[in-house]
Amino acid sequence: MATSFNIEQAVEKHVATIASAGSLLPDDAKELASHLIDSVMMLAKQGLTEEEAFMVATKRLGTQQQLVREYEKVNPSVKVNRIWVHFIFGFVALTGLWWLGKAILTFVYGSALRSGDVTQFSLSLVAAIHLTLCFAIGLLVYHKRAIAAYLQRKLQRRPLLMLVNAALLMVVASSVQNAVQLNTKKDVIFIALYEFINPYVEFTFYLLLFMLFIGLVSMFFTVKNPENATLKRVFSRPSIWFLLVAGFATELLAASTRVLPPHNAALIAGLYFGAVYFVGAFAISYYNRTGTIKYLFWYGILGLAIEISVGIQADLSRLNDGYSIMTPYFVIGLLVGLAGGYLGGRFFNYRLSGRDLLNTA
Amino acid sequence: MYVCGVMKEVGKDLIASSLAPMVLMILKRQESYGYELIQHLKEKSGGHLDVAEGTLYPVLKKMEAKKWIEAEWKKADNGRERKYYKITGKGMKELDSQIGQWTFVYDLMQQLWQPHLTLNKQ
């Protein structure tokens, strides 16, 4: 027979595909392969070519889905092992990423500080790196679904390789961090705040922390909804928990605008502060036609509470030191930001639906 | 027993619960391997046993875990290895018990069928 069909190879490949879902033990795979070969031999005796016999035999064996489902019932340890692999991989990979981020920052800070005199250029570079990292985290969050699917697939096929890769990431990141030792004993994450006395470096660093927070939160809030995080999906019909967490994140970001110049200009500080809330409120109002006021209440309540409680204390000490009070500006900024966002979101939302009505009429 | 019409296919649930005693019955006579077991079942059923062949193996694993059967890899005449199964003492007892249960259900069904027959005759 002048055929290039190799029955042993074909059987091995087919069984490997079934086993790749991860519910078969090596012994199970060997048994299925032995069955397929017996089946092919018998069918070939009845007059089929080996290739035809192989097709019939695999059809009779059952689909991958069928077999995996049945084997999973009798090999529960395989399932448990897989959960552990996911768990350990997640831990190692996230630690590795965290260390990698720290290694990059260590390198950048180290380079900027080494020259002795910190130049304007190196300061802008540090701020730009902060923004780039923010963008990278944003991309990861946005493509979360594709990344998760990719990792899932890889973890099913090559769990050990993936664990080794994640561990390698950890080792490389940690050795980079050690290689570019900084003169200071402070942890790298505080250097942006204490070594460069620059509002933009500080603010972009806060922005980075904010994005990290968003990234972490996104992992929890999308457990049940593993789709890509579009603005619409994030903001339409939000849960109260989401609004509280988003409100807290907004408060952190809004509060960090205080480092931006000009300093001691309460009105402008209040404006920046309100602008952050405006953006959030706008998004919530834009994507929700009903229940908006309730959503905005839960979104702003934590920030308002923090501003009033912490703000009044801070104001008292400001008064003692002879500075002017700030809290009213922030509270008013917050409320005006929420109201402005509400009106803006409503306005555009209304116009959009109006056009929709015209189109359908 | 009265059989109405031609039996087309045995339902999945029924197969799932009857596969174990049928395998035990075959293994009571002689030790065997998966492919042979399936061929045997298919032959006897006249092709009415429509089951994905591969799903027999998880059933065998379950029976092995319950110690009703024992498995051993052996070299066949053609030099290739096959996993042979044989029934254990525990499996013999289990078979007796399951046959008892099946007979009970069968008898019960036959008795329940009678009124239907008499109604038809009237």
C-alpha cells in the first residue's frame, strides 16, 4: 500500500487530543490507544483501508467532550490538581508581574537619581514611565478575557511549562531588581514620593496606584462576567458594591490631585477635585437612564464622608498653622462634579435616545 | 412478557445502570479487555447498543475502584499490550445482588403490565 498514513501516529495524536483536556491519566490514554488500534485492525480486516478504519474507529470511540465528561467523574483528583495548578500559577504569575513592575521602577528611578542632579528631563521621563505603566495595566484589564482564555488553554495543555515560565518571570524580575540596587534603603514604591520632590512624578505615581487598584478590583468584579471590560459593561446597571469601590477609587484619585500646582489655591484645587468626580458621574449617568440618582448617591457617599471627617480635622490643623481652610472647596467640588456629571450624562443620553426615536419613527 | 413494537434504542440512563452487571456477567465467564467486552455486548444486542465505545472505560475504572474487578496490563499474542480485567470475589457478590435487583424490577414490571393486557382483551 502506497499510503503515508501511519496508524500508530494517528492513534497517538487522537488520544493526545482527548487527553489534552486534562481529565485522563496516562494509563487511561494508553488504554484508549490500545482500543483504537484493536478497532482499526478489526475494521481493516473487514475491507476498509487503514485510514477509513481509523475514521470509523474514532467516531465509534466518542467525542472528546463525551469522553472527558465521563473520565472526569472517575478521576476527580485530576480536576483538583488542575485547580491547584491554576491557583499556584495565578499566585506565582501575579507575584512575578508585581516584581517585574518594581524592577522596572527600580531601574528607572535608579537611572534618574544616579546623575546626582535630577534634571527636568529625567523627571518627565519618570512621569512618562508611570503613565506608560498605567496604560499597560489598562490594556491588560481591557484584554482580560483574551488573556484569561489564552492562559486557560496553555495551562490545560502544558501546566508544568506554564508554572516554570511564571517562576522564571519571578526569578528574572527579582534579579533585575537586585542588580540595580538603589542607594536608599526605602522600598522602591516610596521613592517616587520621597526622592523626587515633583508634583507630576507624584501625581502620575498616584495614578499608577489607582490603575493597580482598578486592575485588582476588575479581577474580582468580573469573576461572574468574564467578558472584556468595555465602559458600557462596567458602568451600566452597577451593583452597590461596585459603586462603593469605584467611589473609593475615585476619592483616592481626586485626593491625589492636591499635589498638582498651583499650591494653596483652594479654588483650583476644588476644581481639579470636582473634575475627577465629574468624569465618574458622567459615565454613570451616560450609561444608565434609570436609577441614576441612586447610583450617584452610592458612588459619592464614601468620598463625601471622607472629605467631611478627615477634611475638618485637617482644616483645624491648617487653621492652627495659619493657613486657610480647604474642606468646603473640596466638598462643593465633589457635589458640583457629581451634579455636573449627572446633567452632562443626562443631556447626551437624552439626545442620543431622541435621535434613536427619530430614526425608528 | 409482552413487547410492544420493535425496540429501537436503549435509553442512556438504562444503559448506564445496566453496563456494570453486564460487564460482570461477561467477566464471570472469562477475563477480557475493553475492546473485546464492547464487541461482545454489541454482538449480543444485535447492534442495538448504541453507546460511545470510549465511555465504557470510565465505567471499568469505577468498577475497579469499587474492587469488583481487577486490571492488569498483559502482552497479547501479537506483541501489543492490553489491559485485561477479571472479576473479584467482591464482584461476584455484587453481580448476584444486582441480578436480584434486576429480576425484582423485571418481575414488578411484568405484573404491572398484566392489567393493560386484560384491558386490551375486553
